[in-house]
Amino acid sequence: MLQVTQEGDCQPCHRTLHPSQAHLPDETLRGFSCAFDDEFALITQNQSTDDTLLDQYPSAGLVKNVLYSIYSDEYGQSHLIGDQYSLAAAQHIMRRLSFLTGHYSRCWEISSAHLSEKALDEIHWLASLDTSRRLPGLLVEFFHLPRYQGVCCKLISTPWTDQNLQSHGITSTRLRQEQRDRGLPTEVIELLHLAAQADVRFLIFDPDAAPLEGLQLSTPET
């Protein structure tokens, strides 16, 4: 994305570099003259441009900055996170956001109200078992958080995709079935797999935590 300035008191505008010049390095863009319309900017200084193409861009300006925009995809909607002035800086931000360095683990803390009382009792019981009696091979462990009356689920080998689970000789569908066969409540399994799809490592059910927007609350049992 190019930040373009014009003569006078006009506010800077932002335009996408014309596709025919997408190969140009940043140093041939920043500080150079351009022509632009409502969508694209075409570098005119030190560049050979076709007159017919140039006639399609009525406004003249100067490229002040080259911006690399970072967007998030939230429920199908694109949202701007921020801009950086170099590709390297933008990639650094992306690595920190996506935890590709491997130095961080993801953790969700959601309200216990997303689970029924019966399901909560079940995972609290699982957390109370000694290590030898817990459910091996199901890629999840349960721990009490007594200070907060919560329970933590540690997800192993996330994300639970078929490709990532190859090392365990299992598919996501088969893992789900084995968890069900071993007695995990279906509603717990569904939330675990939802978290695992997002590469979450720790899922905490806390009675004092806020409900997760868009996630159904459990209906009180009668």
C-alpha cells in the first residue's frame, strides 16, 4: 500500500501499487512521483509507462511511504490491525501474533457456564484422579485450579488436524470417537476440538470468567 501526498492542503491518500509494477522494490517507490485514480497508483518517475495507461490516472502525487498492512479475519470480516513501513517489520509482527517462534503457548479462559453441571462434575472428577488412572492416549489432561474453583484442560499435539496427528497414528475423527468411547462428555469434546482447531494449548473453565461471544451457554438442568 502506498501513502500518496498531493500539493496543497489535501490529506494523504492510500492507493495500491498498480499490478504491472508489483515487482518494483520499495526504494524505487518511496519519494517518487506517481499518477493515481481512486484505486491504484502508477509510478511515473524513472519508469517507462504506456501513454494509454497513464491517461487512465488523472491525479498526480508523490509517494510518501510504502506501507505493509496487517489484517485479521474475524468471522469472515477483514479488520485492519496496523501498518508497518517495511515487509520485515510486518512479518515480525505476524510471527509474534501467530506464535510461530514456539516460545509461547495459547490459553483460552472461558466461563464454566458453557458446560452443563454434569459435564463440569465429570472433568473435575477426571482432574482428581492420580496420573496413572487418567485417560492416556486421548491427548488431553485435566487439572484443578482450586483457588479459582476452575479446571484446566491441557491439549496435547495441537492443532488436532489429520496432518498434525499423523505422528500419533490417528485422525481427528478417530480421536473424537476414542474420546467419546472413553467417557468424555460430548459437549466437552466439542469444545476441546474447537479450541484445538485454533492451536490452543490450555483451555480453562472458570466460573468467574466472561462467556465467550458467539459460543452457546449451557441450558440449566431441571
